[in-house]
Amino acid sequence: MLDSNPEMKGFNVTIPYKEKVMAYLTSIDENARRIGAVNVVKVLEDGSLKGYNSDYSGFLESLLTSKEKEVWKNNKALVFGNGGSSKAVQAVLQDLSIGFTLVSRHPTPLELSYQEINPGLLDTVDLLVNCTPLGMFPNINDCLPIAYEGISSRHWVMDLVYNPEETLFLAKAKSMGAKTMNGLPMLVRQAEKAWEIWNSQDSGTQDSSKS
């Protein structure tokens, strides 16, 4: 790919390759290594490949448009899915002191199943974040199988999916009075961060190692 495109500065990585691509990179940015997922790859001057994570900044900046950092502190969240995007979301929540629980189709002892997301549990959290592709075009009639009647105006509900503009998940949450946000603001901020990475001065001589 690089041989036929010598002017290439980098490329984006999307699901389901954000974790798998790490094995093929020469070096990985410290924050991306902490998260455990890469979605931006930069071609350095020496031809090596360095991985970054723009999901982190994209989600962080999107979340902070709804509430200031100090207001989010000590809130509680449910995070649906445990892939590469979810790992970045988890890192943001940790850094903002937002407690969270993962929800998965195949939960570990520390995670919850979708069947456990009942009205009583929803009443104990403030933020819901969908990090799965459920509801993405063309499967627009799919949504998370949770008890939507437990969602109210006190909830913020975010979906990383941006096509369609309003997923069934967001539509159901909005009908219960929740404040909602789709993945488009995050996508825009990710693109800006990737452009910044690709055009920064980074020769590769002082890059951190994968190890």
C-alpha cells in the first residue's frame, strides 16, 4: 500500500480492527497504548507506522459540550459494548471520575447482561453510551434490548453511531424525555484530531515502543 502511495501521511482504522491493527505497527502513542486500541495510523518520515487513538479526544470533547468536567464528576454510566471504541470511552470516563459498568451480550463477572438493565438499575445511573454498531445503517430497526421505560429526563444518552442521524436507541430514549447525542460530533472531532496527527512533525526517532 505504501509503495504505491508514497505521499500517504496516514489512514484511519475502524471496527472491528482497532485492536487487531496494533500488532502491525512499529510504535504506539502512549494514550493509545493505555486505551488498548488504535484508530489513527501515521506514516512517519522513516516509513514506520505509529498508532494513535482519536476516539478518546472525540468522545471527551463531545461529552463536555453537554456538561462541564466538574459537573460530570461522580456521575454514573452504563457503557454498552467492549470493543475498541468502548475502550476509549472507558478511559474518558475514568479520567473524568465517572463511575461506569460495562454491558455485554456475554458478560464477565464484572459486567452486566442486557437483561439486567431494568428500570431500577437505570434509575441509579446518569449516562448511557452505546459503543456497539447496533442500529447502524442499513440495520436501522435494531436497538439495544433494555428497559426503555426506565429512562427519563434525568438521563444523558449517547450513541457513537452517526448513520442514521437518530438511531432507534436514541429515538426511544428521547421519547422518554432523555437528552440525546449521536456520534456525528465525535466523528468531526476525530477527523480534526487525525488531521492534526498526520500534519504534525514526528520523524519517528523518538517514538515510544509498543513494548
